[in-house]
Amino acid sequence: MILAKHSLEATLSPESVWNRWTDVASWPEWDGTLERATIDGPFRVGARLDLRKTGGATFRPVIIQWEDGSGFTLERILLGTRIVTIHGLEPCPMGVRITQRVEARGWASWVVAWISGSRWRASLPGSLRGLARLAANDSQK
């Protein structure tokens, strides 16, 4: 079940966005829902992130899929349901299309959608705009 999906096209190189995405400690700079973000090693399959939401909730997703320069997938368990967040980059005529999709997989998907779906739908556009803005600033340096 798709809980939220948002795409943004920007006049950026995929590399500039990828550099921001793989710098986990900088995630709170572009994702207003995060207070803190760390990773337990290199950005690769099997790495565990420690993310603290503004307001106190902490979760620890794992990178379950990774394609250098083009995308990665995080997974965590919530209420017996796998929450999968898919991040993707692809070239487009403007420069790059940045996409993020949040899915709930499992028997309680509808509960997770009811509790959290609207928050994810509300937060994705601003997060991707923030990511693109910081990647653009990095490109100008």
C-alpha cells in the first residue's frame, strides 16, 4: 500500500543530490521532520540509521537496497508492518527527477496508513524541496 509519493524535477546533477542523500548527518538540514540523523557505518546495504523525529520519536531503519548514484531503500517495522521508503534519482530534460515513496507492507498496513499516511503525504514535498535547495547551494560552491 502506497502511503505517500512525491517527485520533484530540478536543474541539478544527480550527483549533487546523491551527495546530500548519502550525507546522513545533514538530513535534518533539509528534512524538517528530523532533529537528528546518524548511520552506523558506510552508506551501503545493511547499514542502520538512527533517526530522531522532531518531538522525540526515534526509529532505526536499515538500508535494504542501494544503487550507487541512483537510489536506495530503507525499511523499518511499525506495528508489525514493514515501512519501506524508496528514494530514486533519474535524469530528466530539466536535470534530475527526485522521487520518494513510502509504502506499508503487511497485515496492519491500513492501520499504519490511518495513523501516519497524512503526515508522510504532508512532509514529502517540503523535504524534497529542501533537499534540492541544499544540493543547488552545494553545486554553486
